[in-house]
Amino acid sequence: MRNALRRGASRGELVSWIVLGDRQSWCCYLCALPLDRALRGTVRPDAPEIEHRVPVVRGGAHTYQNTALAHRRCNKLKGVA
């Protein structure tokens, strides 16, 4: 949430990547391939990270409703599109 607040989020809640992973059955919400929870916090392209469906800079909130887990590479590719 610290990063989200730094980027301008005015509202939100603490979002746990473990809760998101359990909610998504540990699958990337963008490509539907499995996520490896052991890679969380690494810089590997297949590491899971919290993705904001509506970016914080575009008014999206840091909430469970607006977040999901994605592979780092999938999240990066989404930002390019």
C-alpha cells in the first residue's frame, strides 16, 4: 500500500498477496498460468506481483476489488499495450 499511496492513491486497504493468491488459485489473472509463491519478492519475470486493474495513477484504488496477482512479465506487457 505504501507504493500505491506514494503514487497518489487516496483510498485503499491493506492488500495481502497471499489472500490474492488463494482467491485466484495461484494463477496469473492475465495469462492463467500457475504462479510460484516462492518467487514473490524476486526480480524474475515469472515472479508474482500485485497488479492494479485500474492503475492508481488513473484513479484506481488499492483495494481487493481493484487488485489481482500477475506474473511480472504479464504485468509489464499489459503496461506496454
